[in-house]
Amino acid sequence: AGLIVSIVVKVASACTCFFIAKYVFHGYLRQHLFQRYVWLEALEVMVRERPWQTITVLRLSVLPAAIKSYGMGALGAPFLPFITTACVSFAVLSWVFTDLGR
């Protein structure tokens, strides 16, 4: 039961971060960060052209989950690849952490 709760809560929090970044802060982030850091625009192009591959690689990075979720929302990532990779990665991580906690 703890495993299911952990996965559901992690996915819900990731979706919350994603939607806040995508629909509330997208314009602000584009105006203030994307002009200063050119590599963010390149990453946005990668997400637009190859969303599944780029989002999977980003999801596997060592950054905190909230930063990845906010970042993918700010980059305008499509929701289906985002939620799919989040479910898979959180399921694996939750299983490991839940199993270690026994």
C-alpha cells in the first residue's frame, strides 16, 4: 500500500509543478532565463523535435524531481511523454526506496 501511495503522490506533485511552470510562469521564464542562457533555447528545440528521447534523458538526470518537472513545464514539453516518463521513473524509485525501508 505504501508503494502505491508513494507513486501517486510523486506523480501528482510532478504534474502540479509541470502545470504551474507551463501555464503560469512560462512567459516570465522565457523572458528572463531563456534570453540569458542560450542552451535553454536549444533544449526547448530538442524537446519540441524529439520529446520522448529528450524527456527520458532529462528524467534520468540527477537533478531533483521538482526542478525537472518545473523545467519540463517551462520548456513546453508535451504532457504525454512527461507523465509517462514520470510514472515509470517514480515507480522504480519508489519501489527501491520502499523496499529499502523494510
